[in-house]
Amino acid sequence: MFEKILIANRGAIACRIIRTLKRMDIRTVAVYSEADRSSAHVLEADEVVCIGSAPAAQSYLRSEAILAAARATGAQAIHPGYGFLSENPDFAAAVEAAGIAFIGPSPEQMRTFALKHTARELAQRNGVPLLPGSGLLEDAGHAMAEARRIGFPVMLKSTAGGGGIGMQLIWGEDALQDAYARVDRLARANFKEAGIYLEKYVQAARHIEVQIFGDGNGQVVHLGERDCSVQRRNQKVIEETPAPNLPDAVRHALCDTAVRLMQGVRYRNAGTVEFVLDADTGVFYFLEVNTRLQVEHGVTEEVSGVDLVEWMVRQAAGESPIAGYLHAPHGHSIQVRLYAEDPGKDFQPAAGILSEVVFPPDARVETWVEAGSEVTAYYDPMLAKLIVHGSDRADALARMRSTLDATRIYGFETNLAYLRQIVSDVTFTQGRQTTRYLNALAYHAPTLDVIEPGVQTSLQDWPGRVGYWDVGVPPSGPMDALAHRAANRLLDNPPGAVTLEITLSGPTLKFNTDSIIAVTGADLPVTLDGQPLALWCSHAVRAGGVLRFGSLSGAGCRAYLAVAG
């Protein structure tokens, strides 16, 4: 067994790998960029090496710097995690050429599955059902001819694409020319192999994948399937296992097909075979193979009792962890991905310093953040994976709702409220989600936007911070506690609920959800969508409404805005 392993990654996956390696009594080496100098994986590892500046191209994608770090620290193996260099065959080959074990499949197996058009050819040879599609396209004219043969709608794909990059859904001939130019440009900008091909688009599609593990000598086992249909712009948001509403015959056929395909290449280590399943017909088709550990591997671990990272390490060390394994899942597991993004603003990325981070202790949380963590725009916006396990799907779903309700994360916008909405939505509750499900789910943002902040506008609660005079800290809280409490009483809020305290000149606010408000305190002009608003009474505000405060006048120096709930 290895004595020291380098993790060529960052964030949640680096922390998760370190946890298993510590349990196995293997020393860990973390690599980090200058932006990650205080990140959790750096603090948790036994040894650390800085490999460059913040941009990934200057740090986590620098294979020569990672190899140098492995040599300098005496690491005997490298675990790539997911993303970055995890599916780069040249990196894997360089690692093995340096006499260091690469924890993953062989470089040749990576190359076989890296290009989607060659993966399709291999699948066809092994009797794996394929969607109608094309070979590599020569130009837009060739694409048009093939699309007419296949039949619209079609998906235009880069053969080297991944993570939703280099994919375009085309509904008709009029959109193909521009789509081809766009995908071609993205493919050339992002991937070494810039080939493009077409596949038939299944409108009522479910994304089902099978976790497999091979010993490199022809033995391959499966660890069940996962439903990854809850996606936004081809990026997974929620995953679960077993897949809901899937007939046992289809479940077994999916797993048997995945095993047969991977036996055909004598696959070694962890991998995932992805399928598109037509929800209307129950027929499934090969999509692609991921030659790495998946982000969603945790749900498989929860129902199988297997530590996939440990299996990967043991296989790379020459052991055969799958000997005698037969998949017998227990219960149901669901994972949600918590992202630094604002669903109320078309999911634009968010960044900054987290002021509060609280996760419930009874959930499995894979994360790299805590209160005080700085989240930059340099890397993937995932903050955490929240994973629950229940006796069945209903139990797991109830546990996930409780987990999300108990999670608190502040400092900037995240998709936490969006996740709460999804797991309470009837489509997901009934297990009827397809890959287009989120396209039709309107997000109800329980927020308001600050258009103009006003002068010294602040949040206040009552009675505020008291009882610290002995250490030199004066009391805080609303200056006009009576007006503060009156605003809350008008809305049946608790008297201590937070209000917006307005000083001198007030803010301009846009409400993103239907609300009920009350304004009390000093006299000042207030308008709602341009119409005057009376103080000291409650008012309904529609989503999209703009509340504008003027300047205080007359007696008093503070006004208060309370929002119901």
C-alpha cells in the first residue's frame, strides 16, 4: 500500500479524498494556488505545495508543476479527483512515465472514451444501443444534410466536450447555421479536439448513469444506477439512487449493458457509463463514459456501503477490491449541489466572503467552506454537496427537506432557496423529472434587490446586542425601538424581527416576490411603483414592485421598513 499520495485537485473533492486517506493511514500532499492558500484542503493535508497563481491554467492545470510537487514530496501516487486533469490522458501517461501511480484508468482507456464519436463506435461494436447520430461533420452544409436524415430536433455536440460546454439544441433548420458556428467556435477555444457531431434529441429524456468499477483484467462490477435528470443548462443539480419509477427490467438492462461495454476494454478503476432514457417509451441509449470519479459518487456510497475512493486507491496499489462484490443496495440516497450563484439573476456567479455557514450534523456534507472562507470567481462555484440517506425515497426526501431547512449560508447569494423549492415541487416529489424539468420551473426568489442603498441604511433587530458594557461594547439595536416593534406588529411579526432602519435619505428597493410591508417612524415620502404609500399601516407589494424612500423631514431621525414573515 502507498505511504503518501498527492491530491491534484482542490475544494470539496480534495477534502473528501483526504478524509479517506487519513482513515487508511496514508500521508497526504495537497497542491494549491495562491488564491487557495487558506483553503480547507490546504489546512487538512500533511504537506502542501504551491503550484502557481490563481487562474487554473497557471496552477491546477499545470501538469509539470504537479509532477514536480509529487517528486519533491516523495508521493508514490496521484489522485486527480474530478475536473481539472482528471480525464487528461497525457497527464496520466506523464504520471506513470515518472514512476508514480495514477489512481484512475489507463491513458489508453481515457483516450478511447474522451472523444464522444469514438466512444459511440466502441459502444456500437459492443452491442450498446445508440441514439441516431452522425460521424464527425465537415461543415455546416454537412450538418444540415445529416440533421435532415436524423430528423429534428437534434443536439449538436463537440466530440471533446463536457460539463455542458460545446452543446447546442437545435429545433429546426433555421437555427442550425448559427448554432454550428457557435459550437465550432467553442470547441476550438476549449478543446484540443475540435470535431463536431450530431445526435437525435430525446424530448422526454431522463439522464441515467451506471457506476462501474474494473480491475483492469476484464472483471467489471456495477454499483447500481443514479438518476441525474435534474439539470440546468446540462449541469447536474440533484442526483439520487436508485432511480425513481424505473422498472426493474430496465434497471438490470442498464447495469448489464454498462458492464458489458467496460469489459470490452478491460477497464480499470472507477468509471461511469451515462445513458439517455426516453421517459415515454422506456428505451435507453448510450450517451458517454466518464473515466473518473463522479461528483455524485457519494449517493452510491450511501446505499452500497462502499468507499469508492478507497477502492480506487487499493486498485492502483495492485489489490482487487471488487473480488466477490455483488451490488445489494440499502435504502435511498439524494444529493443536492449548493452553488455560489444567484438564481434570481439568471444564475450569475457569486463571490465574496462567507459570513455564516451552518450545516446540520445529521447529513453527509462534502464541503470546503466555513464562516470566513473567501470564494473567488476563478473556479467551479460549488460550495458543498449535501447528501442524505433514508430507508426509502420518501424518507430520504423528508431528510433532504429538513437538511436544506437547517442549512444557513450567508455572505452572498447561493442557490439554497432554489434547492428548497425543487425538493418541495410536485414533479420532483413524484419522481417524474426529466432533463427539461428545470426549464419550466419558475424560481420564486424570496429576496429584494437594493437599487439605491440610501444613507447609512442598516438592518436592526430588537433588543439588539445588550449586556456587554463591562467589556466596552455599547448596546445596539433600533434607535426608535417603539417604531421598530410597531412595524412588526402591523404584520404579525415577532417584535424582535429584523427591520430596515432608514436614516436621513432612504433606499430604493425592488421586490422579487409578493410581499406585505409596513413603514413606521419618522415622516418621509414613500412611493410604491410611483404611487404614494401611507405610513403606519400594512401594504401588499407584488413581485417586481419598486419601493422608493425619500428624505426624512420634521421630528424623528429614523424610519423602519418591516416585511411580513
